[in-house]
Amino acid sequence: MPERAQKTLCLIRHAEAVEASVDIQRNLSATGQESMAALNTWFAARSQAIDYVLCSSSIRTRQTCAALLAGFSDINVDYRADLYLANTDHLIKSLQGLPAAAHHVILIGHNPGLSDLANVLVNKSMPALPTAGAVIFQFQGAWPNLSAGAAYLIERYTP
């Protein structure tokens, strides 16, 4: 099957988490769980297909992912420790390594990396992603060709 040229990428910052002594072990707060319900409604209204999810291995990103995918089945989720607080260069390299069959991808992670990545993808400065915030981009070509300025903004969600 030939590779489709158009790719969709949705960046989602984890929902609000409670304070904890170990950052990677923070759970979603009650407010974070409520925010995820609103994000799910927004996301479902867009009838977004999902082929693949890249997700930081932190507890709060895993919980954000589980809440987002509650109504979906058979979604390939790649939980990766290297995405925890990853910088823009690392996030781009991770996306460039996606399988060719992945056309609609979600990346769930942390700031400042996600917000910086959003700015780099469109070569302009946008407001930082808030917790449970999302931004959807599209670009033409294969994942290995994803680079600065390669994408265009479709929509932004702020809770």
C-alpha cells in the first residue's frame, strides 16, 4: 500500500497533576481529570483518527493517555522513558522514527519541550501549551522529513 503523503500530529500536554516528592510519579489531580473530560469532548467532536500514540512514561502522561483513549480500541501506544521532559530535538527525532503506516499520531508529553516543538514545527511563536492543552498540525511527506517549519497549524485547544 503506498504511503499517504499527509500526516496529522496532535501534541497534548498532560493534564494537571498533584504535587509529589518525585516528579515522574505525580498523579492527575481532580481538576486534571475534569480537564481530560473536556479535552475528550473536543477531540471526539473532530472525529480524529488515531494510528499511533507516543507517550512519556510518567504517571501523569500515562493517565492523560488512558483518559484520552478510553473510547478507542486497538491503538498502538508507545510509552517511552526518553520522552519524559524531552527537548525539542529529541522529540523531533522520536517523531522522525515513527512507522510509515502511522498517519494520525498523538504525542503526549511535557513542557517546555512540547510548546517548543509546536513553535519549531510552524516557525513561529505561540503561547505555551497549558495542562490538558492540545494543538493539531498537518504536514506533507514522510515522518523522517519532519523538520522546523514543515507543518501547518490546524487547530489549538486550551481548556
